[in-house]
Amino acid sequence: MRIRQGIYVDTSEWESLSRPAQYGLRAEAFRCLTPVEPIFSYATAALVWGLWIVGTPTALHVRTEATAGGRNRNGVVRHIGGASDGVVRCGQLLISDKLTTTMQLINKLSFPYAVAVCDSSLRPMDNKGQVNHFVPPGRESFGEAVWVTDCPQGPPLHLDDLKTAAMALPSQAARTRTLAVINFASALSGSAGESISRAKMHLMRFPVPVLQKEITLRDGSTAFVDFWFKEQKLAGEFDGKAKYMRRDWSGGSMEDRLWNEKRREDDIRGQGVRFVRWTWQEINDNNRFEMLLRQAGLPQTSTRKQK
């Protein structure tokens, strides 16, 4: 099948790839065909950095100094920007650096999805999960860019650097919007689903939860719950499928992992803790998510926040 003009891939191999890996092949094909080496940015760079964007982009995003022929053509969105500042190399690709990529996205995305990106940019570096390697653009990078990652790549950003970058934005509205995301962000969030959940709780004016609350189990071991509401003695858990596929879980089948999770929850419930769980389906439906939290007993102030 044709990926781009003059570039083809075996159909069975293409269909065996995940959507991010297919997207990465499209980016590589585009790079091979352009006379000037492209700089990938926005959501395209975010995939390489392992930042928490939801879903796989449809278009490729590149930085350009000119937009002759239009900004959006043949599945490529072109963003005006310089060709040298804030650029690194990963494998054969030039991409915007982590700070630049994070700022591009949190300045454009709605509040919950911007929070997910910002949270992931602050996550401590997991050395075992580092599959992409970044060097200055003038140096040769070893390996190829990996488009499917288990965790954010590269060292975490610092809040002060994010705030400095926000203050350099050209409009007061952009500065205000972006700083609201940065000030709300937390390195404790464990996934995009958790970040979006927390941001929506905030907009719906539910109590502020403690993140990654540690609870001692009967056997003396410790467990963590995603969200902890002390006054209600309520634990909240986001149940995305990836949670049960994490590398930091012990081995065993999916059935074993689900059974272990049930035993963990039963142990915590035995200490007088109540649980409320939700999935992507609930957080993608604001009314459904709000009703679920209300039914769990969380109080809510009368006026929603608008962001």
C-alpha cells in the first residue's frame, strides 16, 4: 500500500503495526521526500517525547519559516517558526525540544488535555523506559525514533522553565490560559486518564483529591490509590486498559492481574474505605462523569469553572 508518493509498504506489515507506529512510518516517508529536512513539532513531536496526548494524530505537524502552498496540505500541517531554536535530533528526525513541544500543545489544547500534556512533561525520568535518545541537531543520533513508548522520554521539565516560557507568549490571554495549566499541573499524575479526570473534577468544582495516596495493606505491604478524598474516606481510580499492562506490575496473565487488583481493593475496603472507579467512557461524557462522582458522595459547589 502507498504511504506517500513513491513510498510503499507491504499491506500485511502495515496492518500489524499499531496506529502510532503507522503514523511514525508516514513521518519517515515525508522526511525522505522533502528537499529540506523537516522539523516535526506539536503532536508529532509529542509522540516521540511520549507526552500524554489522547489518540494518534491524523496529520503530520512540521515547523516552517514560510507557508508557500498553504498551511494544511496533503496531510501536513505547517506551523510558522524558526529553523534553529528549540530543536533536537532523535534518530533520523529533527523535532522541537521538550519544552517547546509542551508549550505548543498546552497553549492550544483545552484545559483537561493541556493538563495531561503538562503533567507528563513533569514526570520523573524512568530510566528503564527510555527508548528514544536526543542530541543537539548538529550531532549524529544512534538508533531510530520509537513512536510507541511506555513513559515520557527525556529528563523532566521544571516548573520555573515552563512559567518563564509562558510569560514570553505574545498575548495576555495566552499567558493567563497557559499559566493556569502550569500552576495546576502535577508530576504525581500516573496517566493521561488520571490527568484529564483531575482537571474535569476541578472544572466541575469537586474537592481537590490527594494524588497517589499510600495505604498500608494487612500483610504490611503498601498500595497506592489514584485519588484520595480524605473527608469522604473515598478512593477514586481511573481504570484505563493500559493500567493492567504496565511494565511495573508483577508478571502473570491479565486474569492474574485483575484478580490481584480485586484482592487489593477488598483489602483497602476492609479498612473502611469506599471506592469509585471510572473508565474513558465516563470521562469522555461530562454529564456521566459528574453524576458518577455525585453518586459516590462527593460534594460539589454550585458554579462550574470555565476553562
